[in-house]
Amino acid sequence: MGPDNRAGARMESESGVVWLEPGLRRLTAPNPSPMTFRGTNTYIVGTGEVAVIDPGPDHAGHMDAILGALTPGERIGAILVTHSHRDHSPLARRLSQQTGAPVLAAGPSDWGRSAVMAALAASTGIGGGEGVDRDFVPDARIAEGDIVAGDWGEIAALETPGHMANHLSFAWKGAVFTGDLVMGWSTSLVSPPDGDMGAFMASCRKLARREDRVFHPGHGDPVTAPRSRLADLIAHREAREAQILNALSTTAPTTASAIALQIYTNIPANLLPAAERNVLAHLIDLEGRNLVVATAQIGVAAPFLRR
């Protein structure tokens, strides 16, 4: 897990609304867990006509909190979803029905998979699918470079797959809403076939080429040194890759489960399955780069050899 960056949170009201800067409010859904930290962040962008980013889980109390955070005369003009995990997207439909605002996202939950991941999804034994909102369908699809404009100004869509194939980030006035791609308190789960380690690394490097002033993640507080945090995340994944390669031999096949036990030595037992998924994601990426080979159908129990 990464460092918890709490410097950005300020001006919290009794209702739980945090004003992060003029024109930007944050609420946190009541769904804390080892994977969601204090809960899912919902952002309200603008004043007057506002955009909502990541409504969160289908929780009546959280919907009431979102609507209650609006001042008299304000209305929701757009609902943006970074990706369709059940802690981010399910409330979008009910909020849309209540307000008439369209739901905008890259696509449904199986959208955007690479050919490799699509083939793995069609096979047996790959597992995965943790927390996927399989019923999610946006009203309109948005892609790289699309602008969602309103009283809030302009929100630009950035395609940032990796944690999930349909993952978007949203840029607004020098800030980027990074969903589950970049967080300050932890690294992200990358679980095939929905997650793709090669795409994840490419998305991190893509954001590292930008000069944004702050990231607002799906969980936890603002990341106030974005490029430094990205450098740390990239270095962390590269170090994991090196550990995985070191754990493999050219003669004795080793599974993702066995490697996870070897290299994740300081995590609680309940997080070990997530570690196994991350290792599997690395192995699939390494196989695609011809650095390892699977000796059976790819899955957590599949043996791999180093080339």
C-alpha cells in the first residue's frame, strides 16, 4: 500500500461534504473496506448546473447525500463514470432517473478488452470479475479527447485502461479525476481479464507526460504531487515485475499463487487473493512480451516458466 496523502481535504461540513476548491465538492460513500479505504469518492463539479463523477454504490443514503449536497436551484447536468465496478457505477442509473441527467462512460463492463483479454475471458479458469457491475450501460459513450461542457466548464475524457478496460479519467482545470488508476493510499488491483497490466502501465506513463496540478482519486484524499506519485507507482510495478522474474526458473514451472506467497510477505491473509491476481496480471503481460511462457491454460493455478 502507498502513503496516505491527507493534505488536500478541508472545509468538511456536518453533512460530509468537503469543498476541495471553488467549484469542487467531494462526498464519500458509506462503503469502507480493505479495498475501498474510507469509501468511494463522489465528486460534484461546478455550481448551478453541476456534473457528478462516480456516483458510487447503489446506496439510498448516498443518493440522498448527493442530492442534499446541492444548493437551492442547483441541478445535475451530467453523470460521469470512471469505470464500472460496483463501488463506482451502480448508483448512476437511479441518480439519472431521479434527475434526468445522462450517464456518460467509455462503455459497458466488457468494453475495450484487448484481443488477449477477450480470449482469456472466453476461456475457463481465468477467474477474475471481482466487483464488476455487469448491468452497467451508459446513455452515451465518450472517448479520448471528448469534452463534456456545461456551467462547470469543460471536462475532458482521458482513456486510462488498466485497472479495468473501460476506465476513463477526467481532466478539469488542471485537476484529473483518476478513479482507481492512481490513488495516494494504495496501489490498484489489476485482475485479468478486466484488468490489464500492460495497459495499466501505459496509462500511468501517459498521465506522467502531463503537467496536472492535482489528482482526485476514487478512494482517499487528493494526490498533490501527481508526477512524483506516478513515478513511485511505476517504479513499484517494475520492482514487482523483477521479483516475479526472479521467482521463476527456466526448468521448474511456478504458479501465480506460489509467487504471491513468496513476494507478498507483509500483507494480511485476506488480501492475498488480490495479490495473486496482480501477479497473474504481470505474468500475462510478461508472456505477451515473450519473457515467460505458460505451460498450461492461463489462470492462477497455471504454471509459468521464464524464457
